[in-house]
Amino acid sequence: MTSPPTSRRRTRNRLLTVAVAGAAVAALQLTGIPGAIAGDDTDATPESNGEVSAQSYGVAEFLAECEFSHRLPDDPIVFPGLPGASHMHSFFGSPVTDAHSTAADLIEAGQTTCDPLVDLSSYWMPTLFVDGEPVEPQQATFYYLGEGVNQDVTERIQPYPEGLLMLAGNAVAGPDDPVIARWSCLHAGEVEPSKDFVNCPEGSALESYLDFPQCWDGVNLDSPDHQSHMAYPVANECPETHPVPVPKMRQVVRYPVNGDPSRFELASGPGYTMHADFINAWPQEELERRVRDCLNAIVKCGADGNPL
């Protein structure tokens, strides 16, 4: 069992650049995930005069870039208050997250491994093992998007309520089950994306993509199965049962491994069991600003929440 880190200092992940984000988006387009960004000029840079770059319009996005924090066999959503009850997870964001954590705890701790530092949320996923040894991602980017729904819905997106809990993916999926998680290779478009691990060529890296639901029931921060309070859009609209559109979070994780996928295993099992969890601990005013200025306005923003 891995103990929580004793050092809980704030750090910024400066590894990701706009160009790297562009590579991630390009890879996502290959996966065939519904709502993948098309025609996105991610290599756009801020204008020197402080005005919004023309390339920023038409893409509703802001993001958080987060470093790995710690590993624990805990899951404060599925197994709250039960340390060691879960398979091993890799945690990003708040370094204090454990089986007992709530949004209030994360906010009180006031620490993060993310850029921006105001994002005190916790993100976690099953640990990847290669030849039986844990391997942590080189980087994890969490895109907050306004895509996958009609434009009038994007313009009505609301920020997550404080303390919202979300799950994506299926930790107990079978080989024939439909899943939303996808695996692909960095800079290796010739490798067909798959719901299971793929064989990435030398010099490439294994990447995972996972979209969270973006329609909320407007009432509950959680539900007995931890999923029913959220839903995915139907025909680019939020269903009547979940009428409140919220940001679509896309988790993009890159691992420094390639080659024979038979060497790979998640703590939850095969690649198609990839899943992820999220506790929202954004300051409400910061999240509201980003949703208004980036998503509702359909403008591409950086980690600071300002237009690129």
C-alpha cells in the first residue's frame, strides 16, 4: 500500500504547451469519439496586443494541466470512508485526497498539483501497470469543453455546483460491452484507436481519452450508483431528465510506454475498464468566469481562463 505524500506543496505543471494540446486534440479526432473537436487550430498563440486571437473563436474550451500527486487503493466516491477498499488509483489535483475526502476537505486544504492553482479539485483513475510495475502518466490534461451539443445549449452551459461528484467509464466492463474510453498513440495516426490497449511504435507514447457526462439533473450532487444524476446528450441536446448543461470534461492522459500491449494492465483490468472520478472543488466564481467567458462565448481559453 502506498502512503499519502508527506509533502503537500503547490506545484504547477508547466510541461504542456499549446502545441502539445494540439497534438492531443489531433489524436482525439482519430478516436471517433462523438463530439471530437474538428478544424481546431490549437497552435494559435495569444496576440501581442492583448486582443482575442481570431483562431480562438469557434472553440469553447478551458483546461487544467495537472501533475501526478499520489497513489492509493482508495476511492472517496465509490468507497467513501473505506481506506484500502478499492483497486489502486492514481490521483491528480488535490494532494490530500484519500478515502475520507469531501469537496469541503479539498477546499480547506487549498493545495493542488494543477495549473491553474485555483483548481482544488481531485481527479483520479486506475493505475497503469507495465510488466507488473506501476507507471504514472507523463501528464494529464483535463479539458472543459462546450462541444457535443447544439450551439444554443453551449450558450446555456452552467458551472458545476460545488461538490459535484462525477464518474466516467466502466470499471467492470467486459470485452463486448460498449465503452467510451479510447486508447491511441501519440504521433502515430496509423495506429487505429481502440477501446483496449494499442501497440504504439517506438518513439510514441500510449494515450487515453475519456469524456465525462455533460448533462446534470439540476438537483443531486451524487446518486446511489454515482452516475444517475448525470447523463450524456441525446441528439446534441440534454435529455429532459437531466436538463442542465454543464462543461464536458475530457480527460487526456499520456503514458511513457509503447510496444506490446500484453504487458499493460490497469488496476481495474484490461484497457476497456478505463474509468475516472472527479470531485469538483473549483472556486465557484472562477468556474463561473471560465464558463461565461470561454464556453458560453464559444472562445478557446488557456489554463488561466483567458482567451488565447
